[in-house]
Amino acid sequence: MTFDRISGDSHLEIPCDRWTHRVPDMYRDRAPRRIKLPGGGDGFIGENSPLVFGGTGQYSGRDPEEFNPMVAVDFDTSVGCGPPEQRLREQDADGITAELLFPSNTAMKASRGIGDQHAYLAVIRAYNDYLAEEYCAAAPNRLLGVGVLPHRGLEDDIAEMQHCAEIGLKTVAVGRYPSGKPNPTFEDDRFWSAALDIGMPVTIHTTLSHGRGATFQYPSRPEGEVPDDDYITRLYRHGHPHSGALEACQMVIAGVFDRLPSLQIYWAENQVGWVPFYYEQMDLEFERNHLWAERIFGVPKLRQRPSEYLKQHAYWGFFDDPLGMRLRHDVGVDRIIWGSDFPHVVTTWPSSTETLDHQLEGAPEAEKQQILGGNLRGFLRLDA
């Protein structure tokens, strides 16, 4: 199938009762559930979790003059919230041929507080199984599923990633470092290596949840006070503290890509106009600071400049970025992936085709094909 336009960033905003039938009976009462709110809209509640509802995630199909993210919507009648047959019609209306489907913000938030580990893992497994075997199975070439990881232990993440690969999901979304630390560790390498071994592409949606703690675990640390404006902070912040900038810098300086030269990561929904400036400034800060960081903090010497690693190992996603499209050669045309973010508030659905035609006006057809589908096909190995 020829993909003229694939959204590399869309969302499956469906109510949890579409998939909780997959949760084993012994755990089903601990799964999130949908409730009707006084205004007629839907809310979702879960164990040890506050009430959540759609907010800006249900923007599509609403009048901007009247849209109110504080009012809960009816998921059964909303754009972007229906069964796969409805989703295919919505793709057709937007002039696209396929979507990479990140999970629902609402249902996943309502699941995170489940206290019992076995129940929680069963809920995550139920979602992934539903996504692969019921939802995406309706049109496997057009509905491209993103697997959810539990993020409560490295072994469980690896096991669920393996399962996602076995049932045919196209990628997994990593929401934090697999070790659970706020910075990359050697322990994480087991997860990245497992992803490479089973051929599972890894995505990060905008950024990781870093939690609290230092931005980097330096191999050595001098006694006494260490300035807040340390090595990693200089490299990522002076280049622009945008979305995935911190972990991209962390992973480069930690030597992740030196140890795992085949690892590729797609940072979705980041915009790209900032990337050339980030690369330039990160390299400048690196040249001025890496010698003392190696001497005092024991930071390993890099084989290349930081930007060169990211030009080889990072894909960046955008949704509406005219400046970024003018700078596409500085970003790297082969490293840019478009996504509609449907049905969230920044989407231009059902006018994505017109928006893209305007932003890519004058671009060669070969470059359009890369940005609008070819790069994502390659990252996900859809043609393999």
C-alpha cells in the first residue's frame, strides 16, 4: 500500500469500557471505568486516581468560538472517539491514509493509580490486546497501534514490549527511563538492547516524565557544592529547553548511542523549528565545557559532537510548523515526521491536507513523501 500521508502522531481517545472487557474477571473491578457527569458528558475514574475527562483532547469537530475544555464531552458522539470504522471515515475526511495511534490520555491516567501490581499489569495487557486484536485489526495498514508499557519495573517493561511485538503493534511509547531514574543509567541499556533484539521501534511522545532529581548521574562528583548550572544543564538549556531536549542531551552525554549504535528514537509532537538552533548551541556549549566535565565529573569522552549523534539517531515530529518546514534541510529532511495530533486541540482536522500543502509549498515531491510518510515507514519498518 502506498502511504501518501501518514500521521505519525494521533491519539486513540476512546472510553475505557471499549477495552476493559479484556481484563480478567478477578481484576476487572480494579480497572478504570466511565461515569456520566451531571452535564451529560463522560468522566473516567480509577483506583487512587482523580476524576479525569477529555479536556483539550476532544477538540476536533467543535466550534473554536464555543469550545470549552472545562466541559466534559460525550465520547459516544464525539469526533475521534468512536470505533475503528468511524476512525477510517475521519482519516478519509482529512485526506490521510493511516495514523500512528498513541493511547488515550484519559483512560491511561485513570489506570496509573492501581495499587496491586498484578491487577495493574493485567489492565495494561488488556489495553494492548484490544488495540492489536480488535481495533487495529479492522484495518492493519491504516490503524497503526502504539503499545503501552507499565513503567513499574524494567523486567515488566521488557516483557510487555515483547508481547506488543508478538501481537503486531508497531511501536511502544516510552514515558520514562526504564530504570525509573530521572536520568539514563547503564541499567536502561537492557531495555534499549531488548528493543533492538526484537525489532521494536521506540517512541517518546513529546518528552519523558523525569520526576525529581538531578539531570544527570555523573560518574564522579567533587566534594562540596556543585553549581546548579552544571554540564548537562548548559548543553540542553542553552540550546532551548523544548520538549525532548533534555533526554536527547542526557542520552548523548551518557554514551547511549555509542554503546548502542543501531538505536533510533522518534520524539513525537515536538515541532522542529527549534532543532537547528538546539544542535548549534549544544555543540558550542560542548566545545567550551566538555574538558572540565570529563576531568571533574568523569563524563566519558564522546566520539562525535552532540548534534552529530542526534542527526543519526533522532527523529522529530511536528504538527504545524511553517518555520520548521523552511528550515527542514537544517533539521534533516530524512529525520522529520508529520503528525496531525488528532483529535487534540492543535490538530487542523479535517484540513490537514490544505495545511500541509501550504507549509510544504515549493518543496520537491521526494521531500514531501519523506516528511509525510516515508520517514515514518522507515522508522516503523512498515515495508520490511
